[in-house]
Amino acid sequence: MSSSPAVELDGATLRVTGEVDANTVVQLRNRGEELINASSGALTVDLSGLLTAHSVVLSMLLCWQRLALANQIKLSFDGASDRLQSLAALSNLQDQMPGFASHS
């Protein structure tokens, strides 16, 4: 049984939940970008409810990071699984993603 992915804004926290794959990532990315565009100030992306670690997840997070930088919003990541952190490290992305480097 799969868990549909979702992203929601709770104060200054973007919560990502469910299973993200190549079929669902675009819709989730777009929704996250809408929420980032509607925000001001620092945001934390809570990944503790994310059930998958996949390269498409890293791609989505990097897109959100670029958008936040363009909007002068500080974006950090929290609650990434060990597997997602390892994937970021293998891709040499942990230093570009605040909240990942401290776990490596």
C-alpha cells in the first residue's frame, strides 16, 4: 500500500510526507514552489514524513532551494533519512543543502 505524497505549509515549516517517485514528483515540486512563492522569511523543509529516498527527491529539493535563493528566502532541511543523506553525499550535494552537511 502506497502513501500519496503531499507538501503542506505549517507556519515556517514545509512538511513533505508520503512516497515520492518519478510519477508524483512534478506535482509535488509544483505545489512546494507555490508555497515557497507565497512565503517570506526562513523556511524549514521537514522530511521526517518522507517515505522514500530517491534521486528525484533530491532534484525536487534542489529546485526548491534555487527558488528560495531567488526569492531571498533561507531554506533549510530537517529530518532527512539516513538513506537520503547518503544519496546526497554520494552526489556531492550535502553542502548545497543546509541541514544535510551536519549529518554527514
